[in-house]
Amino acid sequence: RMGLGLPTPDPKPEKFGFKLLAQDGKARRGEVSMPRGTIRTPAFMPVGTAATVKFMYPGQVRDLGADVILGNTYHLMLRPGAERIHSLGGLHKFANWKYPILTDSGGFQVMSLAKLRKMSEQGVEFKSHIDGVKHFMSPERSIEIQCQLGSDIQMQLDECTRLPASEDEIERAMQLSLRWAERCKIEFGDRPGQAMFGIVQGGDIPRLREESAQSLKDMDLKGYSIGGLAVGEPQQVMLDMLEVTCPVLPEDKPRYLMGVGTPDDLIESVSRGVDMFDCVMPTRAGRHGLAFTRYGKVNLKNARHKDDHRPLDPLSHCPAARDYSRAYLYHLVKSNEALGSMLLTWNNLAYYQELMQGMRDAIEAGRFEDHKVEVKEGWARGDI
Ligand SMILES: CNc1nc2c(CC[C@H]3O[C@@H](OC)[C@H](OC)[C@@H]3O)c3nc(N)[nH]c(=O)c3cc2[nH]1
């Protein structure tokens, strides 16, 4: 390749690693690197639960600036099956996404989607919500499935407690999740180019959050997820738990807040030290006619848009935001046309990536607090 005068690719990092590039208060700018690519943090990870980011082509997701997407063990083990994806060359090949993929362990879905569950120390027995077939998910089986999928960043199997819950219930699930983290670490073994993250639990109890974070830190894992939040608690409770949890976690490892969130959740969580996020919000809202913009939310189901020739955002680099009138988007949404979901999903993911890029730039420039005020003023000002 050298002789052909082609650019030599920058050396692919052989090992999974995290570099802290800049800090502004508690807000962090970093990079998570691995053989399949690098994740610029703070990062938003589009959710691709069933090996697809709904209504998006993989190339389109990439062009918006997404460095990594999510897959889901629970959904993929039920359909099309982990063994099948493995025999077809793994999830990256299957979904035609050659960059990093993070998979969740399935614990959250088993508790929220599956029927007839039986929990034990060993794992959880459940029936598929698709065809009623019985499955058993243990910490070992979850890691085995994630390895069959070939995901670059894997999650331990955990038990996520819904809030509100009793202190005893939260403590029991947190302790079980710690024992399962140990078993997942053993099952995962030594895979230099991949990572298995522990998941901090502990509900809305500061003592239990600190204990969970400290115990996982002592396991010396490659990254740390903060779970058990965005499960119905008020935003302030979530933010308070970040204030308790982040200071206990190691500075030199990535922190991933699971299932979060709205643009306001993202900016407030970055300012408390979170690096990575995933949420169905931008994609699911797009399918329900809701647009996220720098001017705040725009509900395209609302008749006030039916004669509005203006685009969602003339300043956006995304065609969905710039080249279509609100009147047209309103028409598509009311007519339940597929293009409505396509354009609003595209717009929303573009806005989420633009929001993260703005935060990365602001942290590097040491002006995160000012940037936070500017962004919130934009939302408050409302429509253009
Ligand atoms: C929304 N709030 C929220 N999501 C959460 C998820 C991911 C849901 C997973 O389900 C799919 O989206 C529906 C995504 O999978 C691609 C996501 O990773 C969690 N996963 C685990 N293992 N443990 C948690 O404590 C947990 C808490 C959450 N809170």
C-alpha cells in the first residue's frame, strides 16, 4: 500500500482503552479506542435494538457522526438467534456496521418484556415475548451471547430495580448484580480488543450507590455503566445519584449512563462527569412525530404547522431539518407516511449528534458552563 501512494491508515489500536483529553469542571472530553474504531466522548450512541437503527441506513447513521451503535442481547437471542448471527459472521457483518457496537446484557429487557420470569442466584428463566419459548439467562450465558454477537463493548448481566422500591429490595438486587459482575468478568476472560463494563446499581440510596461503585472499581473493569436510573424517577434524583456515583468511579475509565436521555438530561449529566449515553428517545420520538431542534421540541402532530413553510432548522447540516417544510412534515405524520418517520428520525439523530459535538468542543475550549447556558436559552426561545 505504501508504494501506491495511498494514505497509510492510522495504526489501529490493538487494545481497548480510554484517554481523558480535557476536563472543564466535572465535564470530561475523552476517547474510547478499540480495534474497530474510536468513540469521541461525550458520546451519544443511537439504539439499534434488533440490529437496526429504525428507519435509518447504517451509512446515514455514520454520516451523522455516530461512532458506535447499540444492539440488544435479549432481542437478538430471541430473533434471529445468537448462534445464527455468529454463523453469519457476527453482528457487525450482519448489520453492515463495521464500527464499534455496544450490546446490553439483556437483564433490563427480561425484567420488562419477557413473561413468566423466575429469578435465582444462578440466573433468570423466562419465556420469549415473541413465541413463548423458554430461555435461561445466566451471567455466563449473557457474556457467551455477546461474544457470539461479537460486540466490542459488553455489559454484565444485572438486575435493574425499578423506582420507587424499598431499600431492602434495592440492596438485594445491587448485591446480586455485584456477584453477577464477578461471574461475567470470569466468563469474559482476557479479550484485549473488547471490554466488559460493570453496571452500578443501588437505586436512589446514596450509601448503596457508593458501595456498588466501589465494589465494581475494586474489580478493575475496563468501563463502568451507571444503571438503575431513567426508570421513572424525577430528573433531580437521577442527577443526585450521578453526584454520588461518579466521584467514586476511576477517572481513567469511561462512564456510561444507560437509557439516558432528553437533551437536557444529556447536558446535565455531562456536567456531572458522564461520558457515554444511549436512549431510544430521538428514534422513538421521531416515529411519533416529535422533532428535537436547537429551538426546543416541535410536535409535528400539532395542526399549527399545517401552513408553515419554514423548515425545522435552516442552520442544520441535516437535509431532513433544512430541506422540508413543517407543513410537509405535518402532512407526512398525519398521513402516517413512512417518510415522516424517516425524516424525523434523521433530524433527531442529527440534532443529538450536533448537541454532543457542541459539548465536546465546549469542554476542549474550557467554556462548558457558558455553552450550557447558550443551549438552554436556545430551547427556551422556542421556534425560529
Ligand atoms: C430507558 N431507561 C433505561 N434503560 C436502561 C437500560 C438499557 C435498556 C436497553 O434497552 C434498549 O432500549 C429500550 C437499549 O438496548 C439497545 C438499551 O440499552 C439498562 N440496562 C441494564 N442492563 N441495566 C440497567 O440498569 C439499565 C437501566 C436503564 N434505564
